[in-house]
Amino acid sequence: MWLRVAPSRLEAVGRALAARPNVLNIAATTGHSNLSGEVAVASDEALYAFITEDVGQLCGVAAVDVSDGLDVIKRGSLVYEPDGSGRIAEPTSG
């Protein structure tokens, strides 16, 4: 998700989101959005509730953009098997 937050509220909004267990990462950024992160939710309904209830209540949030990850190919240094077996290949070097 990408958020546009009033600069005076950036730290507070970032810290509030970081405290939520379903927020996997959150970082101040540059560009059109100034806060971006990754969240884990169980369903579209849960995502809607998170955006409207959790994020929507935070003072200073002007806009939220969200995109849905359809398939994880790499997370951190772990590469997922393309056959969907759930196994993880050895991290690649270089």
C-alpha cells in the first residue's frame, strides 16, 4: 500500500501502522506517496476493513493506494518454487 500523509503526521502514522501485527513492513518514501508498506490480510473484506477502519482513522492520511500481490516469487532472500509446492529454493548469491 502507498499512502499520502501530511508531513507533520508521517512519523506518527508510520509508528501507528508499524504497531499493527498485520503490517509486515512500513517505510517513509519519496515521490507521490510518502509512506509505503506491505500488509497481510485474509480476504478482500479484511483488506477493505483494514483500509477503512484502521488506516482511515489515522489523522493525517490523505490518500491510500493498494495493489494486490497475485503470486510471491521472491520474499527477502528466499526464492519460492514455481510449481507452488511450498518448498523454498536455496537463496541465490550475487
